[in-house]
Amino acid sequence: MRPVTLLVLCLGLLFPTLAPAQDLRIGYVNMKEVLDNAPQVVTGRDKLDLEFRPRNDAIEDEEASAERLEQRLQRGDLDVDQRALVERDLRELRRSIKRQREDLRDELSFRRTEEVQRLEDQINLAVQDIAGEFGYDLVLSSPVVYANPALDITELILQRLREEHEADLLEQDLP
């Protein structure tokens, strides 16, 4: 085949596939906004706050104790032996606080990830429902380099999640 004929043949095959692409409906979902504002996520955050608050409060109490020990050292009214004991207690307390903070941060991070993964399926189903209902052929989620704000369907997704959350709450109230 001659190169010109091959080029015409390739262009002929390419154009029919480009025509349907003009009707392609694309949507974009800002997942950060969904994960910040979906009522399921907010409820999960509140639940985690209640779960971890007692441990955080205990750490804050220990930090207050450490501050009192530090103030006692700064007064300078301790003899050498007492000062050594208070300094040792303060070092141990600070190490304990640091260890507890790290453990709390790690466990909280793990639990947050668990909560988000648990909700991921529900969010994906909401996106699929909206895509089907509104005729989207392709829905992208963040992060993307750029998405025209006209493509943003985040609010539709959040509205669907709000509706599902309200339905779940009503279900929980039923006997």
C-alpha cells in the first residue's frame, strides 16, 4: 500500500471514533471536599473524638504535671538531692508523655484510615449512582492537574451522601 492510501485509511478509521467522543459527558469529584464534608465522615470523626478524648485528656493532665515540676525546679528552693529527684521525675514524665502522644497519634491515624476505607465503598456507590442518573460517561476524582469548575459534581455527591446518612439515621431510630 502506498503511504498516502495508508494515511487516508488511518484517518478514516480515526474519525468515526472521534465523533462519539464529542458527546462524552465528564464529571469531576473533589474527594478532599467529600472527605471533609460528607456527614458520614463528620459522624465518624465525632465518634473517634469521643473514643480518643479520654486518652488525650490524660496526656494533657500529665503535661500539666510536668509543667508544675518545671516551675518547681525554676523556683530554686530545692536542695541538691531533691532537685536531682525532681529532674529525674520530669525527664521520665516527658518521655512517657512523648511515647503516649506518639501511640495516640499512630492509633488515631490508623482508625481514621479505617473509617475512610469503610466509607470508601459508600462514596464510590454514590458517585456511580450520580453518574448513571445524570448520564456521565466518565467521572474523575481528585487529585487531578486541572478540572474545569463546570465539570465539578462534588455537591451532587455530597447531597446524595447526606440523603443516605439521613436515611441511615431514620433506620436506626426504628424499633
